Amino acid sequence: MSKRVTIPQLSPTHTSARIIKLLQPHHGADSTAKDAASLNSVKYPLVQSYDCIMILECSADLIADPADRDYVDQQLHMIVETCDEGLLKLNNDVLSKMEQSGNSDISKETKTEWMPIGTQIGVIDDDEEIDGDWIWQAYFHDGSESKYP
């Protein structure tokens, strides 16, 4: 079943986050589809379980071990991966906000506005009806360059 992609709640007190980078999964040349009605014919990447799809900057109310923070109100970065499979179709308004923040290449680091937890930002489409929210995992990201383009 297809799933709604939302801004995940990463701890019980976590209230908002913003996308600072979209990560493009790489599964070969034939792993995308085009939808002519979408914004500028954006290609939809095929995502598979455990694909990292974005880096979030989290509000300071995210519960974390004090040892993970450099200072009390630090807004931690988290890499978020999907546990669902299908075409990742981000909402046009999310794509537009990424582009308006100064970078037309949405895979480069740019920041969207802060969004409340649960805000729908897209769909993982597997050609079936949407039956709920996506399943995800998240990990601390220190901001350094890594294997994620």
C-alpha cells in the first residue's frame, strides 16, 4: 500500500523540523518515473527499504542525550530513511520551497521553512491506495560529508 510521507516525530517532545537536504537514492538508470503534470516534470526516485531520503534540522525540543549536543539548545541534524518501497513523490510546494531557498538543485543543502511534526510532504507510491503514514528510521548526522550525495 502507498504511504504518506510526513515530517516524523523523533521524540515525544519534538514539535518541528525543516528539510536541509534531500538525498537521492541510486538504484540504476531505470529507477525513476516521470509525471508530466508534476513541477517541471520532476523525476520520482524509486525508494527501497533503508534508503536515506532526507536530512532534517530538528527543533531544540528534540529529546537527546546531553552528550550528543554541543550546547543546550542545539538543533540537531538527523538522517531519515524509509522502510517503505515505491516512487517518492514529494509535494510540489515542498519542492518549490527547496528551490526558493536559493538553490535550484534540490539535492544540495538548502533549508525549507520550519514545519510542524506530521506535515505531509509527499507520498511513497506503489500504485495502490494510501493506507497510512510511512515507516521510517532516523539517525544523528554531524553535518560532515559522508557517502550521502
